[in-house]
Amino acid sequence: MTKQEQQKLNRERKQEKIKRAEEEGVIDKATRILSAIYLLHSQSAVMYDDLDELLERHGLKLGNIKGLGTKLNKAFDKYFEGFSKLVSREQTQNWADDLTKFDELFREFAGLPTQERDTNNEEKETKNDEA
């Protein structure tokens, strides 16, 4: 078998696997899991920023921790880039909406202040009523 024939056979096998995975719902489930992972990572990135801002505002520095958080975010961005073909523009908007809702629920669960925007579009912290 020639190299070109082998490559064609490999492409056909790959397409068959993808088709079977789509029919069995594997692609949909994998996309939902990946979306949840990305949502959780996005929330942690927001929390890192909040922590850094809080400590900096009070004269405390994170030093190496902030750098490590930046490296972690870059690694996650690179990882998710590999899956970006599975994500449509509509799903990106859904992610942004989900992140806003998840942030509110997570902060309430964790007893953390929420971020609200005032009329000047500036962020301000508010305490959760149920915390």
C-alpha cells in the first residue's frame, strides 16, 4: 500500500469514528463536558484576579503566585484552542451568559461578595444576603 493510499484510509477511518461518535451522542457529551471545564476554569481565573486586586489594594503582593496563575491561564487557553473548532459563536455567547450566572451562584455558595455594576459601570462589592 502506498503512503497516499494509507493516508486516505486513515482519513476514512477517522471520518467513520467521528460519524459514529456523533450518532452515539459522544460529541455532544464531550462538548458539554469541555464547556463545563472551561466555565470552571474561567471562574477560577476571575477569582485569581479578584484575589490579586484585593491583596494589592491592601498593600499585599502575591509575587510568584500571580505569575503562576498567568502561566496556568495561558496553558488552559492553549489547551482549549485545540478544541475551538467544536465551539460556535452562539456557544461563546452562551458561555459568557453562563459564566455570569455561575459567578453569582458560586459566590453565593462560597459566601463571597458579588460583583455588581453601578450606574457609572464601575464594579463594586456587595455582601450576599444569605452568606
